[in-house]
Amino acid sequence: MPVPSSFDYAVVRVVPRVERGEFINAGVIVFCLERRFLAARVVIDETRLKALWPGLDVELVRRHLEVIPKIAAGEAEAGPIARLSLRERFHWLVSPRSTMIQVSPVHTGLCEEGPEEALEALLRAQGLAASSRRGLDGARI
């Protein structure tokens, strides 16, 4: 039986109109130092976003969301933040912002199978991994 590992996570949110405080969950960021794991998955629900703000520039939101998994993965195209350590990238990704893309407070969990499975479970719990949803690249998740 695998030994459980602790992990930290935050939910990525799109807040179309900051002054109203309404948001739609759009992804999850998971960090497990013990297993040297940092990953993020994001999904956009255009219909729900347009319901909150019909004039929203969905492509702008999409571009901002697309960079989150790239920073988590340390991809060079994500810029200088992607070159930071795992811990520094996680803390940068979950730091509070007053923009349209925000994150929840950081929560802690335990995973026995591994942090990738925890990430997928969190996506399902947020309603972001249903077969009808598509990732930013258009592929089904």
C-alpha cells in the first residue's frame, strides 16, 4: 500500500466582473513537494461565462488561462516565471490577484495513488472533467 503524500491545491476561477464577485471555476493547480509534482488543468465554459457577462472577451480569458498549465510545467515559452523552482512557481500561481483570473485559497489534501490522480479527482469535484467539457485545446477531458 502506497504511503499517502500531502499536497496543496487551489481552484482557478474566472471573475468576469470583479465588482460583482461572481465567478466560474475554470481549473485546478496541484503541488506535491514530496513527489516533486506541480501541474494545472484549465477548462473554459464559454456559455456560463457569457451568461455572467455577455460582453466578455472570451479569447482574452482563454489566452490568460492557457499560460497557467505552461507555467506549472516549467515550459520555456511561459516566460521567466516558468524557470522558478516548483515551490516558487506554485506560490506565484496561487498568489492573490484582483484581476479576472483569480485562485481560491490554498487547501491541503492527502493522496495515496499520486498527485496526478488527485488533480483529476479535484477536476471532477469542481465539475470540470465531465465528458461534455473540452479543454482549452478543444480536446475532450
